[in-house]
Amino acid sequence: MSKQNENTAIVEQNSGFLALANTDFAALVSEELAGLDIGFERIKIPSGGATMFEMPAEADEAEMVREFSGVILYQHPLNAYYAEKYTGGSNPPDCGSFDGIRGEGNPGGNCKKCPFAQFGTGENGAKACKNRRRVYILREGEVFPLLLSLPTGSLKAFTKYIKVQLSKGRKSNAVVTRFGLKKVTNAGGITYTQATFALDRLLTPEEHALIENMSAQIKAYSANVGYDTDTVAAEDDYIIDHETGEIVEPAEGGQ
């Protein structure tokens, strides 16, 4: 092997997700972010049918992209109920759940049996308790995950994608996923944005072993990420048809 090819092989072995072999995420956080809010930079989904993700960037201005790829390290449901309309900020919800099963706060208890989890309790006949899904994503060549909060209108497509991977015997952290956006207009003329998901490639066994370790660490850290990281999309105040994934036209007198 020539010196050039040898150097290329070394770069390939230490690039992409294989770079995690030389990175101790927990150590980085404890050393560099000691006493600070570790947080996670957010990937933002636009509303109103726009099809460009807003990605974190080193410069002050965010980077706008149509699609990107990464490994889903960890993902979980997030329910949040505010007695008064949420207007932003760091105020925690009156009741919230990080597992979609049991709510903590007022009223708390079984999420499925909660009256605020029923259609008609929120604006425009939607649910008063908003259902979203947090997805922690690691892009190739990076060691710090990004956080994507999926609005209700994108959950059906996400569920279908995860089921397809499971049917092949693959967990979501065993593949590289390509994330995109599409403009959707329902029968009532309401336009909104839906996330799309597609298989980019399978991880190698070496990559997957490193990702599995990273996934376990992110799962532990996720419990400390507050609710203020998520914003409520405009479509969250509409009724979502869980069979079609469409926003149903607002009820008479709704916004």
C-alpha cells in the first residue's frame, strides 16, 4: 500500500461514526460543560408548508437545508399540557410526560385516560395535551447530537418508517436516516409541513457498536432536557386525523 493510500485508510477508519471510537461523550460533557446546561441544539421544522429545516450553525445565522442525514440515537414521546395557552419561554407545563404513559403534575396520572388527551378539549377541537416526539440525531462526523421535535402531523409517517425498520429486524439506531420535509394541503385547504423519513444506509457492525454505547448515554441525559426545548407548531392547535396524518379543517368558529 502506498503512503497516500495508507493515509487515506487511516482517515476513513477515524472519520464518520467511527470517530466515536476516539471520543468519550460523557467525559466531554463532564469536563467541558461542568456546571452548565448541556442542552441540545435544535433542528427546527417550519410551519405553513415551508420545506427547509433550520439547522444549528457555528455562525449566528442558522443554516437552511432541504434534507439531512443522521442516526437516531434515541427517541421518545413527549406530552405537555398547559392550563393557559403556551406562549413560549421556559415555563414547564402544568402536566407533562416523557414516556407518553404517565403524566407528572396537574392532573397527572394515566395519559390515555386523561380528559385533556381527548379531542375537543383544546383549540379548534384538538387535544388540550399536545403530543410530540423527541428525536436525538447524530450526524456523521459529529460527536454531539441534535434534537428534533416532531409535531403531531408528522407522527404517522415516523411511526410507519420505524415499523418498516423493525420489520427488517433493525432498530432505528442501526441505520442512517434521511430526513426531509414536504408541503401538504388537506381537503379543507389548510397548508402545513410534514417531515419525511427514508433509509439512507445501514451502519456497519463497527459503527453500530459505537452508536449503541452513545444511545445509552443520550437516553440517560434526555431525562434532564426541559420542556422549553420544544415549541408548539401551528398545526398542533388543529385536529390531526391519525388515520391519514392530515390536519382536519377547523371546527365552525375555530381559528
